[in-house]
Amino acid sequence: MPRVAVIYHSETGNTKRMAELILEGARSIDGTEAEMFSVEELDREYIDSADAVLLGCPTYEGSPSWNMKKFLDRPEVNLAGKLGGVFASQNWPGGGGASFAEMTLIAAMLIRGMLIYSGGITQGEPYLHFGAVSTRSPEGIYAERCLKLGQTIATKAKEIFGR
């Protein structure tokens, strides 16, 4: 049974709602165990034993929140060898910088030895590109992308880790 950890930072509740939807998507895959944690309240034992870790946060000037950046700069958990995925919220639908924030998260995850996956455009619509992005509260297509990201990561973790 693959274990998935969804770690998020949220200021207004929008990114937390994204994490909840991703968690729901991961749990919808048979045999998947999944939990979510804020960066302020981590279950280190669970995260260390997870096969996949998804990271998400709000976007500030095209960058991840400092809270998530601090988590990645000084990880207190083992991320090496885990499957990773990302998600970000932004305030502006036409260019809030979430793609840059996601690429920063991906770079840090690669440096920590993680395997990064989103499914991109290969898994059909809705497309994920780098990961799930939401403008403010995740509704409609934004919620669908969150659910799909959870499903995609859980499915790939099951495939890779054979549990």
C-alpha cells in the first residue's frame, strides 16, 4: 500500500483546501494511505515512511511562501527517493507566478533527491503541467486538477514502489 503525504502552507485557507482535494484524490486510489500536514505541524515519522510527498503553498511575487521555503531549506524529514509533486495557489488568474513557485519547489525537491512527477498532459484532461494551480479558492477546473494530482501521484507511487 503506497503512503502519500501532502504537506502545505496556507495563509487564507485556499492552499489548505487544495491539499484537502489532493488528499481526497490520493485516497480514491485503491490501497493508498494518505495524510496531510501543515508545515507547522508535521508528523515526521509518517513523512519519513511515505513513498510520495506533495508540497504546496501560496505564491508571493512568483516564489513559494517563506514558510515552505524554510521547510525545504532545513528539512527535518527524509525526502530522498520519494516521488514528489507540487501545487500552488495564486491571487491572479492571468499570471500570479504559480508556475515559477512550482519550479522553485521542484528544484528544491530534486536537490533533496526526490523523483518528480505530475502526469503533465499525458494523462488527459484536465492537464497538470508542473502541478496543480488554483486561483484563490479551488473550484471547477481548479478543484478537478487538485483531485487529479492526488490520483496521479498515488497511482504512480503504486506503480513505482509496488505496494
